Amino acid sequence: MRISARADYAVRAALQLAAAPEARPLTTEAIAAAQEIPRKFLEGILNDMRRGGLVLSQRGANGGYRLAAPADGISIADVVRAVDGPLVSVQGVRPPDLSYTGPATALLPLWIALRANVRQILEGVSLADVVSGRLPDGVMRLADTPAAWTNP
């Protein structure tokens, strides 16, 4: 599985908004500088997140972006889907729309299981969890496994 730069930047921008005091709007420039994200790229990401209902934009001198819902109500999966679409696809196709034959038949349940695990983790972690540094126990157990930190 690959996390795109777009998804990584979107999650980082959402976390910056979640950490803003009293849900104060942040400018694109402030978010870009804080997270070292190219400003023009970030503008497109924030527009996708706005269209996805995750952020609100406010014009004017005190304008900027803020989360459209409390940080504990927005999952990492919500952010990734807003900018990249489905969490898991195979050649751009969602696993339930695939079919295989012969010795590849068992690939379909493998892809479905992969999607289920990705969903379980990313839907189970909110922006508030990450900002607070308190990830769910199941995520921490996976991350605490030494093999998780090595590249085969």
C-alpha cells in the first residue's frame, strides 16, 4: 500500500487545523509553513477537503480554514478519502468489483482482507487521537512490533 504525498499533506494540514487554539481559522500560508507543504499544492488539497465537508473556509482579514467538525469526529480515513478516493484499490478498481480465475481466485479475498484492515486502522484513528499523541491500543500494539519498523 502506498500513501500519496497528497494524502500525507492532507492529513498533516488537518492535524494542524485540529491543533489550532479554539478552532481559530488558519491561513493556507500558516499551514504550509508549519507543515512544510508547498502552498499551491496545499490550496488544491484544502479545496478538496472543503468539497468533502471536512473543512470550512472563511474569507476576510481573519479568514482561513478550520475543521467543519470536532477533531474527534474526523478520522484519518475521512481525510485520505477526501483527497485520494478509496483507501484501497487494485489498478484503480475497488476490490469488490474485481474477479479472478484459476490460481488467482484467492486474490480477491486477500485484497478484501487488506482493505478491511486498512479501514479498521484509519477509520479507528481520529485527528484528535493523533494531536493528543494517544493512538488506540490496537494501533500502538502494531507499531510496537519490532518487525513493523524494518524493511524486508
